[in-house]
Amino acid sequence: MHRKLDMLAKTGFAILRDYDGPAIPPAEWESLTYMDWKSGGDTNFAPLASAHGEMECRGFWDHGKADKDGIWTENKSVAPSLVKYVEGIGGNYGRVRVIKLNPSSEDQALRQLHRDDNNRLNPDGTGWVVRSWLELDDSAEKSMFILREDKDDPSTETRIVLHPGMQLVIDTERLWHVVWHPGPRPRYALITSWESSPVIDRWMHKNQAKPMKVSPAMVPAQGARAASPVA
């Protein structure tokens, strides 16, 4: 039995307040060294923290460890603001990566729905590993997360419209997920694996957005729900 975050119990995701810290220069994520690693579409990943600090994107289980206790890679020196963001949260992080997602159609994105294997080798009694996103650059109000409880049932779907600065936490081992990014430029986002803990719980509550609502007028697909903070 793992410790889990109460804020994710109902829906499996939480939309936090937008990042309002010091500006993160685009040169940081644009200058990182990216690896040709495919996950959720036509993607490249820049590893900031890996299992042993190497420039690689493999799961920590390939190294005999759970997805936590990450070690910074050489990309750390290129992106000090992103490193400061992660370290400022204060929790136990595992993989830390910037994703570069190239544009796709909606149908192409839906074919990439997947769940993550975050908790392989994660011992019982420790915190369940979840993931956070900090949106860096996307097609504001067009790029969107697509989440499903059941991969083949659109009625279990929630769509979250994205914009730069948006912060989310998702239990990606529970939810099928993908980002549909229509472009025209690539989308960049910081993805961090976190061990559920009182530290992460406090950070999430401190940055909690207003209560969520489901607006029928925003439903983008039959049976799907559109999530947005209450205005």
C-alpha cells in the first residue's frame, strides 16, 4: 500500500495556479541537449535528472531503482531556472525532463493515449509516484491534455486546455493521457516525477487553483468533459 495525495483522489489530476515566479528564459529550454525518445507522439526529451546523472531517458527501473532520488545531468548548467523551480518545491524528485512535442492532428494524438509505469520497484509503504507539468511554450488555448479513466471510453474523458505557465499534477499511472498539440511551433514543458509526500501535498495546497467546474458549453467531443478553473 502506497501513500497517496488526497487532492488527486477524486479525479486523478489537479490544476494548480499558474507559475508566478521569476521569468524562465526560453533560451534555457531551447539550448538543452535533447534525446530522440518517443513517448506520447513525435517527441524529444532533454533529461535534467536521471537515475545516475547520465544523459539518457530510460526508466529508473532499468537501473534497479524506483522513479525517485534523481541525479542532475549535465543539462543542469544550461537551465538553472528550471533546476531552481524543481528544487524550490522541495520534494523527492525522480526523472526531470523537458519534452519537445511536435505538432499532430487530434486523431494522431488519440492513438498515443498511454499510462506511465511510475511505480515499478516502488516499495510498499512509501509515496506513490506522480508527475507534474510546467507548461513552457505551447499554442495557448489550443494545445490540450486529454485524460481518460478508460482508454476506449470517451465518456470518461476530460480535456484541459493549456497555456504557458500552467502547472498540473497528474497520476499518470491511473489515467490514460496524451497532449494534443496542433502547432505550428513545438510545445515545450517541464515534466517531473514526484514521490507523494507531505512536502508535495503542502506545495499543491499552497498553489491550489480555484475549485474546478465542468462547463457543458466547452465540451469538445461527445461524452468528454472540459475542465477549467472557476473564473
